[in-house]
Amino acid sequence: MSKPRERWGLSTLALVAVGVIAGMALAIWWSRPILETTRVVSPRAESERKPVARAQAPRRTRPSDRAEKAADFEFPAGTVRGEMVLTFASEAEYQAFLRQAREAGISGWGWLPRLRAVRLGVDDLALLGGSGAVADFNYVVLPPEMPERRPEEEGGTAEFGSSALEWLGGTAATATWGEGILIALLDTGVAPGSPVAGRLAGMIDVTGDGTASADSTGHGTAIATLLLGEEGRVEGVAPGAKVLSVRVIGNDGAGDSFALAQGIVEAVDRGARVLSISLGSFGDSAIVRNAVAYAQSKNAAIVAAVGNESGDMVAYPARYEGVIGVTATDARGQVPSFSNRGPEVDIAAPGVGVLTRWDPQNGVSFTGTSAAVPFVSGTIAGLMSQNPSASAASISGLITSYGNDAGPPGTDPVYGAGLLNFTRLLQRNTTGVQSLAVADVYANRATASATNLPVVVTVQNRGTLPLNNVLIETNTGGVTGQKFIQRLAVGETGSTTVTVPAGRSTSVSATARSLVSGTTAPATTRTFSVP
């Protein structure tokens, strides 16, 4: 999906203007957890946490005296206090800067030669003067915590439990699904002693906190378990794949743009074909953008969570062009209200009440867009294992091309291309498959009046043959209707709109069939109440 290039937040500054930086408010990925473990978390205590203070706490590798010297320098919320990230347009400029830094006795806080990038303190920038580089804030990167259930969800949300793969049609895959493909999991690490830890292909730590396998939150362990599975408990999405744990989130629960970019580059250089990123920020970071481009140039697919803020914006790096932005769906095929929305949403996958491992002792009912990401990254790894010569871009395109349409007809900011569907992906090259479905019965509240609510009934051809003379039949509170569609190409949708009156609860039932082939879609019924 083509993604707009407009930017959220301040991203790059000319180095010569580094002393004149305007403050800005950046959202931090922060929401309330609901864990089914032995731990008890007070919702009130969670809501009173201060994520900006946590994110701006001095990090282990940054000298405190430099942070103090930067006290008078204005940093926007959501950025790491006391430092900037420089990127250079050419290798010559980068090497010239390194010589200048050595002559000034500055060792730097971090160097990333692949991207010609340096992480430095603000006071060091002042000493070095202008160099033609581009300076950027180092944005805080966080894994989204699991969101609180919301009573306004229409009909409530339905949990997957252990049935997510079956719901996707993933039981058709085998134990070798993903074989020969390396998935890089950029996250909080994996807990030592958890069943999945012994199955990892390797561990990298770019946080400076020490143990690459440490997992201070359980977040990375949960995702690794969904990817590889746990015998007798969790069915893995890509059990045949290899998973490289790349720890980019430190012991304080936070990471930053520089560490994320470093992790991306390191993972790709070690042969990762799929990058699974269930974290992000709302700062458009030049170094992360460049790292994404580097990974794409090395034929790697990137999958990232869109975020859990209930906002009309998608977090980075899911927002970048070519990155598959994943939202969550519940077991009824509905995207919960906590999922972020926007044109960069590409696909929806199971993300409500998915059972997985949280730490060596406890399981968890995992909810959020983070939980949805491994279903997509694991599916991509499986498709790559079937088609080892195919490009990452072409495999990623299959994910959206064979999505089950949901919500309003066609691609939309809530569902993207629709719901991830394993069965359609596996059957895409099978000739003669006839499959017609009522994709959704969708209440179009944006165009509702005080007296009427338009309800859109969408049907989709999910087979591998075109369908001719398709009849949609509806029943709205006893009032029947019909619509003919002359032809539905493979994957194409068609729709009809009925009206539900205000003031009472009304059911809308719909079915569809091809009058030529006899292919019939099972009836789908939804009940809408318009006060």
C-alpha cells in the first residue's frame, strides 16, 4: 500500500540551527495492561504513570554531566533529553566529521557507519560547529502495553484464546512453515528460562544493558512464542522459521530511535528476511527512516504495529512507505476501538485475547496491535519459505492482495486491505476455487441522520475464478431486497446499502450467490440499535 509522506512531529533540523529548536508535544505509546497472570495491576495506578518522565530518564551509556549541561536546551516531550542524532549525506562528510570529532577529543555516544550516523550530546554539537549534517532528535521508542477493554465496543470484543491460527486457516500450514527464513524480533528480548528461549537462532542487545536475552516486561517473550509456538500450549505461526532476538528496549522499558535503527541494520546484516517490530513512536526519525530503506534495499520485509492509542494516526515505523502496518481484530472480525487508524494501516490480524507465554512461569491473554504483528510476520516467513526466490516486496504484496475485505468496501483506514487470511494465501495458485462471502455488514455512521442509519452489505469473491451474475439478498427487519452484480473478478468486492430506522433495534441479514455457478455465500446477520 502506498503511504503518504506527510510527517508527524519534528524530524530533522539543520545542524547550524540546532540551538534554536521549538518545543513540541509528542504522544508516548502508553496504555493500561490487562494480564491474565499471577500479577495484579491496579488500573488506577497504571493510569497515573508518567511516561514522559520515564522516557526521559538518563540512560546507562550517557554521562550524567552531559545531561546536566543540556538542562537549558529545550527538548520536546517524547525525545531523549541531552542528545541528538546526526546523519550525513555522503561518506566523505561522515569521515570528515569523525576526524573533526577525534581532534576535539569527542568519542561520541554511538556510531552507525552503515547509515553514516552519530549520536552525540548537545554540548558536543556546540563544540564541533557546523558540518553540513542533518540533526534530529533521538525519539523515545516504546512497546505498546495491552489496552484496557472499553465498554463502548459494539457487541463487546471476542477473544481468540488458542484459536487464532484456526480462525486464520493457519492449520493448513505444517511444522516446516517458515523453514530457512530468519525472522528478526526487535523488541524487549526473550526471558531466559522460557520454553522459546532455547529455540532462538541468536540474541543481540543494542541497549547497553547487558544480557541480550533479558526481558524486563514479557512483551518480547510473548511475541517470540506466537512466532515459534510452545508444545502443548501455543501453536506457532512459523514454527519452522529461525528467530533472532534483537533487544532494542532497555531495562527501563524504553528504547530510542538510534537503538531501533541499529537493531534493524544489525538484523539485516545477519541475514534477517523478515523484521517483526511490535513497538514504535510518533516521531519521524531520519535514522529510522534510513534504516528501513536499508533493510528494504537488502530484500527484507518489515512488519510493524500501528499502535493502541485510539487515534487517527499510525505510529512509526509502521507509518513508513513499504512497511506493513498491522492493526488488531477480535474473533468476530471487528477492529477494536483502541487500534490506531490511518491510510498507513495495511492489514488486520488477531490481536484480542490471544493466549501466549509471558515469562517462564506465566501465560497471558495478549491484547493489542503488538499481538497482531507476529501473525503477519510469521505468515510472510512462511510464504518466503515456499517461494525463496521471490522478493520481499512481492511477498508483502500478497498479504494485502489476499486480505478478506471488512468494514466499508475496499481499502479503508481502519481495516486496511482487510483481515489476514491464511487459506486464501495458500490456495492462491489453485485453479477452480469458487468462494463467495458476505465480507461485512457495516454500519456507516458517518453518513447517518437523526432518523436513519445506512448499512452497507459487502460481498467478496474469495476464490480463484471470476463469478458472474452475483445476487445479494438482504432482509432488514422483515423488509427484503435484492441487488445483481454482473461480474466479480478474483478478490473483487461488490456492495448494496440498506437503511435501518432509528429508535429501535433492527437486524440486517444478508446472503449472496452466483446464479451461473451456483456458488453461495453463507448468510451473515448483524443487529443494530439506533437510539
